[in-house]
Amino acid sequence: MEKSLFELLQEGLNEAIEHAEGKKEVRTRKITIKPVPVFSAQEIKAIRKKIGMTQVMFAQLLGVSKKTTEAWETGTNVPNGSAMRLLQLFDENPALVKEEVF
């Protein structure tokens, strides 16, 4: 007979309590997430050029307006955290962007 969701949750909670009390060893895995980088206006422009896009194309890729892209590249505005993370991915893997977009 299949266990109910409540029973599965109860088992998991009991295991967590036993682990916290030092009564049970469990498999753990620690992951580290890189901090969100901050790119300068010049770096943003260099990333865009590295993947071979115009400001309009780059804006469409990121889901922002051309004016937003212009503001980032002139230093008038700064991208938010999620946009900075995307810029990091584009900077580190330009081939991936080209592969998926073009």
C-alpha cells in the first residue's frame, strides 16, 4: 500500500529530528552559489558585442527595452540582480547564447 503524503512528510520530519539530535547520519550535500556580479557600463557593452548583438537584439534577449540597454551601457541605470546574473552567464558562455538564439 502506498504511503500518504502525510506519512511521507512525517517520516521525513522524524528523520530530520533524529539527525539534529545526532541519532541518525544522513547524506548531505553542500552547494555554494557565486555572489551576483556587478558589471560596469563598459563591461555590459563588451558582453553584448562579444555575443554579436545590437542593442535592440540584446534588449529583446533580456526582455527589456532598447532604452534600458542604452541606459545600462551609458551608466545611467544599473541592471537588477537577475539581469546581472544573466549577464554573467552570457559573459562566461557566449557560445551558449549564440547556439540557443541564432
